[in-house]
Amino acid sequence: MAISFFGLALFLFLTLDSDYISTTPVSAASEGVQITYGSAIKLMHEKTKFRLHSHDVPYGSGSGQQSVTGFPGVDDANSYWAVRSTDSSKQGDPIKSGSIIRLQHIKTRRWLHSHLHASPISGNMEVSCFGDDKESDTGDYWRLEIEGSGKTWRQDQRIRLQHVDTGGYLHSHDKKYTRIAGGQQEVCGVKEKRPDNVWLAAEGVYFPVTEKSK
């Protein structure tokens, strides 16, 4: 089911830090927009064009935590992720290459997570969703690596996300599920840098850079 821009913007507005209650979210519909903390985005796997996705369906193996997949459609609300900090950064602050971030699944409020459990199809490191608004740990920490010369994250930049605890890169490929999420593809973690672990920020709603951060 699709989620409207205005519905998502209202949700983000209601969950803003009080210091930034005057900040107005803007649709990230064109290339080059800056991704800031508090933004709600879809991450597109560069090679297959599938979106990073989750839903309230547990893995039938491994950790048994909420499953994470690659989704072929553009309009599914389960593909939105809020970009959160792990330090004192505030909503509207730009995100520099090398920053440690968390991605919170908008619909279920759980965090993009990884560990050494084997992924269901390929046997690589499982990527799951874990915790909630009040529960998060270092298994939810990802290091942003911007490809090329860019210093802060923008929509048109190729990125990698490296899991802090395991060193694995967020990865996907064309191996698809037949049961828990028929037609959706596996998302996992791998140790090596490969063409299959490059992502781009696609559709979403972002918060403009705050004045004090400019």
C-alpha cells in the first residue's frame, strides 16, 4: 500500500525533536538533495533496483527476528526508513561520509540490524530488524561510506553501509524468496566490497539542513 508524501510528512512532523518543530519536511523527488538526520528515505539497491524493505514477518531460521528483504515495487510503505544518529547530531544536520548511523523502519519502529547468524538463502550474515523506540544496541550501527569525492550524503551519490560490529557490507543480489516473501530478494551482509553492495537514496521525505549546520 502506498503512503502519501503528506501523510509521511505529517508523521515525521509529529515525531520531531522539540528543538526543530519549525522545520518543514520536503519531498526528495529530484537528484542532488541533501540527506539529513530525521529524513525518511527509501534505499535502492543499485544493481537490481529493488528497495530495502521490511515487514512484520520473522525469519524461519537464524535469529527469528523481523525479516529484511529487497522489494521490487516503488510505492510500498514498508520500504521507508528514518535516518537516525548515534551521537549528539540533531534532525536537519547533514550526514558526513564515515558517520555511524542507524536506520529505523518507519512502519514497525525496529532498527536495521545485523549479526553472525546465517542468512536464509546464501548463508552470509543475516540482516534483520530489531528493537523499538526504546531498545537499540550496537548491532544497529552502520558506517556510511560515500563513493567518490562527496563529503556529505546526497541523493545522487552511490553509498555503502558497513555494519560496525561485524564489518559486513549491506548487500543484496537476485536470489529470491519463495515462502516468507515470495518474489522479494535476499538482503544480507558480506565482508567484501562488491558491486552488489552499492545503494542510493531514492524516494523519500527529507529535512532541510538546519541554519546552524550551514
